[in-house]
Amino acid sequence: MRELSLNILDIVENSVSAEASLVSIELTEDSHLNTLSVTVIDNGKGMTQEELLKAKDPFYTSGTTRRVGMGIPLFKMAAEQTGGTFSIHSVDGKGTLINAIFKTDSLNFKPVGDLHATVSALVSANPYVDFVLKYSVDNNEFVFDTREIKQKSEEIPVSSPDIVKWIRDFIEQNVNNLYGGVTDNENT
Ligand SMILES: Nc1ncnc2c1ncn2[C@@H]1O[C@H](COP(=O)(O)OP(=O)(O)OP(=O)(O)O)[C@@H](O)[C@H]1O
Ligand SMILES: [Mg+2]
């Protein structure tokens, strides 16, 4: 995978499979420490101690067909290859927290990529799940929350093409702004 957003997609899909009703995705970049922390927190069914140990093993999957689960191992490897760290905490019946810290000055660091495409696809495919995206770069923070969108869009489902496109553009623009990008609707 060339982009971290695709690893993040895998991790969030695990949360959705675990029947989470709320998934929070937090990216925190520090340009002085040269770190990017990515945290995914869900209120899904969680894992037992045994399931947790197995989840860290690439040759384990709870899927019944004989196959290898790679979402977690690939995310862990992506972080560790940059000299960063990886951790999982899970409480059976309560939820799961996964954190990976990347060293952004490593040659092995791959860019976040199209997070707006990832998040809008998740919202579109899972209209009954709520997603929060918290993205901060140094002292600037941007928060996106589907619960707010659902309140405002009233009877129009968040998975309708117009809303999904709006979400995609909204996230793209706000993330660009965090990196000092210039937006179209600023008159300065
Ligand atoms: N957020 C989560 N909540 C509950 N269980 C989880 C969560 N994330 C992972 N798991 C458990 O850990 C296993 C391994 O996850 P991983 O993403 O590595 O592989 P997979 O989802 O089985 O397969 P793949 O991601 O390759 O399609 C999952 O099958 C699931 O049992
Ligand atoms: Mg998976």
C-alpha cells in the first residue's frame, strides 16, 4: 500500500465489522518532533485477551475461510518501518483502540494520501455508523463529525451522492488548510 489512508481504511473496516456505532479517527502531526500519530477508537465488540494476541499474528483471522488477516500487521509494519511504534488496547464487549506513531522524517514514511476519499467512502458505505475525524497539525485542528452532518441534513441520508461529495470536498479542503493550503473561497 502506497498510502497510509488505505491502511487506515483497513483498520476502520475492522471497527465496522466489530459492529461499532461510533469510530473515531485521530491524526496528530508534530512538525518539530517529526511524528504523525494515528489513533482509531471504536465502541465495537472488542477482543478477548486471546483474540488480541491472535490479532497481532498475521496468520490469525476470525474469518472462517482459511486466509490470513493482514490489516493490523500491515499497519504495525508501516509504523515500525519508520522507526515508530504501534499498540492495541481492547476490552471485550467495550471497544478497541489502535495507535500507530510514524516518524515522518524516515525514508520509509509514506504519505497519508487521500484521507477525504477514504472517509467519504466509509460514510457512504456505512450510513448507520458515526465517524469522527480529528486531524491536527501542530496548533491547528480540524474536526469532522457525521453526527453533526446528520443533524443538519435532516431527512437526506448521509450516504446520498451529494452529501458524500460535499463531505469529501469539505475534508479535503480543511486538511489542506491544516498544511497551510490556500482555499478557493477565501477572498484574501
Ligand atoms: N476493532 C476491532 N474490534 C474487534 N476485533 C478486531 C478489531 N480489529 C481487529 N479485530 C480482530 O482481529 C482480527 C485481525 O484483524 P486484521 O485486520 O489484521 O485481519 P482481518 O480483518 O481478519 O483480515 P483483512 O483485514 O486482511 O481483511 C480480525 O479478524 C478480528 O477478529
Ligand atoms: Mg481487517
